[in-house]
Amino acid sequence: MKLLIISTPVQAIGQGEGGGVDTSLLNIINALTPLGFQISVLAPTGSKLLTDAANLIEIAGQLQTSVQTESATTPVTMSHDSTIVTMCRYAQVHQHEFDIIVNMAYDWLPIWLTQFFFTPIYHLVSMSNENQAVASALQELNATLPKRIAFRTQAAADTFQFTNQVPIIGNGFELSDFPFRETPKEQIAWVGRISPEKGLENALEVASKVKLPIHIWGKVQSSSYQQQLIKQFSDVNIHWRGFVAHQQLLNEMSESALMLMTPTWVEAFGNNVVEANACGVPVIAYNKGGPVETIESGVTGYLVNNNDEMTEKVRDTLKLSRAHCRDSAQQRFSIEQYAKTLLNWLKTD
């Protein structure tokens, strides 16, 4: 089975801008190649795959602006040489070479083009409803080909107004890559792009109240936002760890006593929750979006409604069994289980 994946057109893979798409792409490759899939990936020039199991096809062009930085009503714009246009053009010209195309780009164009391809295009939607044009295209496609659209969580799917049910496929991880540490350091972990929608100020507020150091991993997408936080939380012992290779992130993050997830938007899945749990690190997150379906409250972390509750739960979280966190991740998010789910989805056409 030959599979073509259209990745994010926002930034080269492995540069930090793609967010969870980078990790999710690797997970798909790890899940399907043992089943005999031959996978090619379309990605912007300068991309790096963390595996030799797939063929990388670099596409030149003007990068798209992430919808996360714009309002929901921002019109779709693209130049004739934009990366997403060139990706879709490549997919159209070479579609006869592939049995299936999977689109991971949160963009209007590949969704709208689905009707014009003879090779089936499946869309793995990595975000909640963040753009009206994308939402309209997905809702139109749902009316005719509902099984071609999949989400990580029901919470993300529910942010759209679909007529028909859509597949919920979760995610899966190569858990043997995740280091487990029974005895952590007394520090808080926070992982994500340094950008307002990720709500880092909420985590820093909690760190200030509980008087624990906080270690922050992620690409600085907004330096002005970062500088504002440094001034606002001068009393907090902040360690800026930067954007690092994925395995290095796991090794360093696994030393933490707990992780905080504080997005201001509806997180569609939240790879960080599962990755932290796989390292034995419990997670406190807001009671909305993907974490509602990935955190077992009271076992692998806690779900809270606001910052006051998050602060109150820090000490309780430190008492949770790190072994139970690890076991839960292994039982619910293994790469083998994910492979079966993906295969079932791609056979629905």
C-alpha cells in the first residue's frame, strides 16, 4: 500500500512551528510501515524526518500563516507559489502513484480539492474549529464523505457542526522511547510554543503560588510575549529550555514532578499529556478539550476548571503514582493499538 502524506504548510517539519503535527506524523509512520505501507511525505523545504522509514519530498514555496495567530473570520489567502498550493499540485499530478492520500494540513485548499481527486484523500484534523473557511469546507465534506475526516478526540470534533459522525482515532506512541523516572526533581514542566494561545502566564501564576521552579520547553514564537512574561513573573524561578530534539525533550522533561497544560483555546488532543504520562509524569490540565479524554483524573493527573483549582491540586498531584501514569499510557496509547485504528479508518472508503 502506497501512502502520500501532506504535512503542515506552516513551517518545515522539525522546526517547532508545526507543533503536535511533527510528532503525530512520526507516529503515523511508526504505526503503518510495519504493516507494509510505503510512505512518502510532502513537507516544506528544510524539513527533517526523524526516521528513515519514509520518503521525504521537500516542497519549495511561501509558507502559510498559522490560523492560531489569526481570528476565526480571517479570509483564506494564498499566493500562486505558496507551499500548500505546490503541495496540492504535486499530489494531484502524482496521485496515480499512490493508493491513499492523508492530509494533515489544517487548510481549506486540500479539503476543498478532495472532490476532484480520483485517489481518495483522508483528512486528519489536528485542531479544533479555529477558522470559518476550514470549518465550512469540512462540514460540506462531512455531508458526502464523513468517514474521510478523522479527529484525535470527540471534544475536537464537537467544535464543528457536523451532520454525520466522524471517526475518532486518538494517537499512538512508540513507548519504548520514553524514559521512566520513579524519583523526580521538585520542578514543574511546561511544554509548548511560546505563544499567547498556549496560556503560559497561567502556568507561571501557579508556579509563583506554589513556589516551585518551572522548566519550559518550546520554540519562542512571540518574543514580545516572552519578555512580557519575564517582567510580570520576576519572582518565579523560570528555566527556559528552548526547542530541543524530541528525544532530548523526553529525557529532560521526565525529571519533572508534574506537568501543567494551560492553553487558552480548545486543545484538540494534547500530545504532551500522553508523552508526560509515558515518562511517569502526571499532568494537571483544564477540564476542556482533548485532555478530558486523555487524563484519568485522580490517576494520571487532574482536570480543573481554573487556576485556583490548579494551584490547589499541585500537592495532590505530587502524591500520584508515577508507575500508574506509565501503565495507563501503555494500555491506552501504544503504537500497536494505534496502527489497528488507523488501518480501520483508511479502509472505510
